[in-house]
Amino acid sequence: MTDELVHSLQNEEDGEQPDITRTPTLAMVAELAGVSLKTASRAINGEKHVASSTRDRVLKAADEVGFRINAMASLLKRGVSNPVVCLITGDLSNPFYSMVAKGVEREIRSHGMTLTIASSDEDPVAERILVDEFVSQRVRGLMIVSTLDDHSEYDVYRNRGVPMIFLDRPAVGLDAESIVLDNYAGTQLAMRDLISHGHRKIGYLGDYPRLRTRQLRFMAYADALNEVGVTGWEKWVRDSAHDVDSARALTVELLTGDDPPTAVFAGNNQITIGALQAVRDVAPQTALIGFDDFALADLLGVTTVSHDPTEMGRLAAMRVLANSGIRQSSTQEHVIPTQLIRRGSGERRPVENTPLEPSV
């Protein structure tokens, strides 16, 4: 035993604080236990063919020097994947993502894995940091609801053996699988229904313009109005309504302005809730259809473009497990179908009324 190690242990026995600047190492454990480094490693890792007396001596030495094995580092060193699947969302407050997570967890649970959920809060920098951390940990799979509009920078991770599956918003500039909603067709269903009820002055409330979901839903909105010869519809478009409060404010602005629309299409569940509040407060006669269901939509009589986010999560988990440890090259896009559920709000006929004063 070295004088340095003896002095360190003697200080601890005498009640002195150990030297925290020196990190306990396996070599220190081996020396104190009087065994080789290889034997110490085998004993601590619980491997076979180590005598019980030797194992006890090594574990006692490890406890005395304060050595703790880094289980994760040990797994990674041996090339073993971490039995964790990770989901990075844009906004944890959105119930849509909790339903996606539910589908993921149901699928992976039977495979003995756990789910870790993190949020980028729609911040590209935060997303990049999370992706780098999870890939470095060699998680079994990574599912991303990305806030980036180009994913080519993620190509450096393709040889790490951690499959990336993109949810809701497809991969752009990267060979990776995506699982998305039928955004264009779903919006077309809503627009055609409003048009069939006589509406031509239809407002659009969208999320951040950089998001592919917003782009496809807006494209379907514009195409539907152009097909029936409506011009000047740009004045009824509002964007960046990412949460309930901003959606409500933009809807109030839209419905109390000059030449307000008689109907509104809301681009996601949070936007729909904000729009519903505004319609109730300033223009109750306005027709409203939202993309995504939300809690109590049926009781409130809100017509929505509906789909199954739990199925999206389940399918994503299946693809992650199928691709684990494989260098990905697939750009396949799996599309979850949508349907229009009529509950009353979207079936209102056009009424040209002066809006009420907005409530404070």
C-alpha cells in the first residue's frame, strides 16, 4: 500500500475530512484489497469466477476509499445500449404530447425499457443540446418533435447506432424516418366543410411559420379558398399563435377588425382553445373548426380535425425498436390519418354581424 493512500485513509479514521480533490479510482481499490486491477474490476462488476472472500475484500476496500462504479460509463465502454427511449417534445404543456408519450410507453414497457421525456420549449439551441446528450448516452432510441427547419446537422449522429424518429414534424435534409399527421388532407376536410356551409370569409390562425405542420395546414387553407375563387384572403391570416393566450389575442384582433371573417380555422389544439374564448367573448356567431382534439371538445360542441396521437407514439416506439443499433438510411414517412368530427361549432352559417366589445 502506498504511503499516500495510507495517509488518506488514516486521516479519515482520525476524523479528518478526506482529500476531496483526489477522485477514488479502481487502482486505489485494487491496491488496498491486495488484488490485481482486473480482479478488482471483475469483483465490483459482479462477474463470475471471483472467490466470495476476494469479492468481500474488494467491496470493503471500495467502500473505504469511497469508490462508486459509474454503471452507465461501464455499459457504454462495453458498447451496451442504455435501455431508455427518449422523447423530445416542443412543449410539455400541450396535451397532444402526453398522448404521444402514452403510446410510446405502452409499446416499450413490454420490452423492459423506460421512457425519458424532455422539452426543447421550441428552442433550437435547447433541442441540439438534448439530442447530443441523449445520443452520447447511447439510449436505445430517440424520438424528436423538432423545432428546427433543417436537420442535416444531425447527420453526424447517424453512425452512433441510436435511431432517430421524427414525430409530428418530418425530418428535413436528413435520412431518417418520420411519423406525421395527414396535415394537408385534414385541413382540406375542415375548409371544404366551412365552404359547404356558405363561408368564404374564413380566417386562419397558425403556429410558428417555420414549422412544417403550420406550412402544410396553411397551404391547404390557401388552396381551398383559391379553388372557389376567393381573393384577398391574406388579410384574415394570423401566425405565431403558439399558445392559448396569444391565440385568443390574435383572434380578438381578427374578429374586431375591418371586414372580419365569418369563420375561423385554428391550426392546433392550443390555438383552438384561445380562439374559442375569443369567439365566445366578441363574436359568438363565428363558425370555428380546430385541428387536433382537446379535453372537453365534445362537451363544448367544438368541431375538430381528429386523429390518434397515441397511435403515433406506439408506431414511433415500434420503429425505434426495429432500428436499434442499425445505421439508418430510410427516409420513409408514415402518415397517421385524420377525420372531421362535427360537433356544432363548424356548422354555423355565415352571419354578418358587428362584433361585441371584447371582455377584459
